[in-house]
Amino acid sequence: MDQTTRRLSLPESPREFGFWLDGSYRGGRALFERASPGHGVPVTLIPKCTPEDVNAAVAAARRAFEDRSWAGLSGSDRAGVLQRTADLLRQRAGELAYWETLENGKPIAQARGEINHAISCFEVGAGAARLLHGDSFNSLGDGLFGMVLREPVGVVGLITPWNFPFLILCERVPFILASGCTVVVKPSEMTSATTLILGEILAEAGLPKGIYNVVTGSGRTVGQAMTEHPDIDMLSFTGSTAVGRACVHASADSNLKKLGLELGGKNPIVVFADADLDDAADATAFGISFNTGQCCVSSSRLIVERGIADRFEEMVAEKMKKIRVGDPLDETTQVGAITTDAQNETILGYLEKGTAEGAKVLTGGTALDMGGGSYIAPTLFTGVTPDMSIAREEIFGPVLSSFRFDTVDEAVKLANDTAYGLAGSVWSRNIDTALTVARRVRAGRLWVNCMLAGGPEMPLGGFKQSGWGREAGTYGVEEYTQVKSVHVAFGKRNHWVE
């Protein structure tokens, strides 16, 4: 693998992994062969774990939690492990980006950027481990003192998706570990390699055995076993709203485990006539095409002021035409392959629906033949009405629907006209306009004159059917804790019975 060339080479044979249990790889299971979505050749062999493997992983995590080998450490000691992990990730960034690209189909340059973000997550997590604290109440009178303790929730089950396998993993794991919890991870069977490699890195960084475990396989087998498991204290799931609902039901039917859910999105980008239109057009094309639109915070609904709408749509279309779609291992590629065959068919189906329902394609609208793999041209629909499927349903692909407005109130109403509330963006030089929209749009993240910006210091999460709870930063560490009130009495008790 020569990283000095403009295009990396494919592996000579698929890399075989075990699953990660109690500090080491375990094998002896049937294997799932993953083919690169950008090339159609096998790249990894991943174990198909069983419910019994889930039981073993949860038992290891429970033992490690109860023996206090991690939860009993100081925040400083936990921070040291997380910081060493960040350092080791930096040393192995090229390797991680390579396997991320092979399994997912995203461009190698993008994958490298995501590994850098993951490193930042561990660095922020290290700081948060030292800052996590409770509270005190010195206002209960001379005879009573109150303390509020934050304690780790226990064993956390973590189910991650295939669109950002390592980035989403690392927006959670450092903060779970900072809280003192142990974790059992189930990555998508399509993209398990980097989650498993993280086990090696954490062990080298000094994480005790049993704190981080990985079980691989299908959602129906492994994921279901985790959601129903009575000894998992909290489940963090990132994926579709439909599966999120199933997690809620499974939790209710098992042990009422705590849930953290980051689910679907149908995110608006609101552009006013006074915006820097060239910047806004570039951000619009980027926001829907990044990661081939397979991004829960993709800006999939363009809401543009009517007086500039025709011109702005053309500007966006011209930007989209220039996007370099191609081989994910090519350093110059901006948009890579669709990650799964099923998702490719889903996106193509929405392209057909959009045209059938009366929307007009300004650019894109077709699959692209790259000689192998699944590729779709970044697409812009105009003439979209709120009742259309492409306007209301999460497509999870590079498909943008355009709407028009005349007033701020109308723009806000269109932005909020969705079951989701994950993210949004507003573009205006007028600070009053921009902040009015930012405050009134019901979403967990808002970008003003920027797109997909920020770092792991800030919390992530959604409103409405986009999820529960927050990840990253100090909010993310607190998400994985329980709050306990402690009352301490002073002096002699006033007896109830004389």
C-alpha cells in the first residue's frame, strides 16, 4: 500500500478478523465476506457472532465493571488511557482510513479526515474524564449536607451504522469510557474492520480487559440480542428511526434499559437573498453530496428565497456537475460509492419517484458506470412540493429537493415541516434573520453560514423523531451516568420515639 501515489491499491486477499472479547481476538465462527462497494472485490472476512457470543461479551463487560478495574480509577488515570489511544490512532491513521474506505466506499481523503476527527474525540474525552463531577448542596440547614454524585451507568451496548463506522464509534466510545462504563459494540456487518482494530489500539493504550468488546454479525441476530439483553444497562443506537422504535420496544420488554438514540434526518438548508450566494451554493452541494449523501445530517431540503431561487438552483447545479465522483482509493475523488446494494436500489427508487410525482431534475438523476461498484450522480430536484416522497422521506443518498419561500415565517414553517429534527443550516448576512431562524428551527444542531462544521466539544443529537439524548463533549459523558443524591446528617438525631 503506497500512500505516496495518487491511487492506493486493493489488498491481494481479504483480511480475516476475529471478534474482540475480553481483550483479545476470538475466532472459530462462520465468516461474512465483505466486498468493496467501490470495486466489487472481497476485502474483509468478519465473524458471524451468535447470541451466545453476545452473552459472553456482556458477561466480560459486567465482570470488568463490577471489579472496578476501570470505574474505580481516577479521572486522571482514565484520561491517560484515552490520550494514549489518541496518540496510537495518529500512528495508525493511514491503516484505519484504508480499511474504512475499502469497506464503506467513501473517498480515502475523506476517510483520513474522519480519522483525525476520531483522534479529537479521544482527546476531548480524555479532558472530559478529568472534568466529570457531581454537585453539593450546602443549603439544607446546619444539620444536613447534600451531595449529588455522578456514577457510571454500567454496561453499555453500542450499535453503530455503516455510513460512518469509525467516526460515529469514536463520537461515543471515548465518552462512554470517560464516564467509567464498560461497553459491548456491534458494528454493521458491512463495516466492522475499524471497530475491531480499535480493540487492538485500546489494549495497547492500557485499557483493562473486558472494558471494550466487539461482537460482529447481523442486526437481526446480534443487534436484537443486545437490545433485549437484561444485563445491558444502557443501549446507544445510531440508525434509522424505524429500528430506533424497535429498540424502545425491546427495552420496555426486557429491563427498561436507558436508551440513547441518534436516528433519521430530513435536514433543511435555508438560503436568504442577502446571503453570500457563492458560498451558500458550495455549501449546499457539499452538504448533500458529502459521504454520497449517506449522512444523517445531510442537508437534503433546500429552502431558498423566491427572488433568487432560479439563479441559486442553477448555481448549485453547476457546482454539483463539477463534483469528482469516482474510485474511493483515488486521492482526488470527492464522492465515492454507495455503501450497500440495498441502499443503491433505494436511492434509485427515489429518483424514479421524484420524477413520477412531478419534480424536475436540474442535474444528476442517474446511476454512473465506473466499471464496477455502485455510483450515483449528485442530484437536484426543483418544483418539489411538501407532499412528495422525496420531500418527506429520508433518502440517504445524494438527492436534494428544492423549495421556495417569501418570508422568514414561511421559511421556518417549511424547515420544521418534517417528523425529524436532527440538523439544519441557515445562510444570511443579517444576524437578526440568521439567529431568528436558528432559534426557531427545531433541530439538535444548527449551522449559521457554514455546513457540517464543529468538533467533539459540542453535543450531538436530535429533536422529535431524530432521537433521544446527546453524544460528545461533557454532555456526552454525562449521558452515560446516573445521578445519585446523598444526604449526610450532623449531630444528634431528634428522636421520633421518646
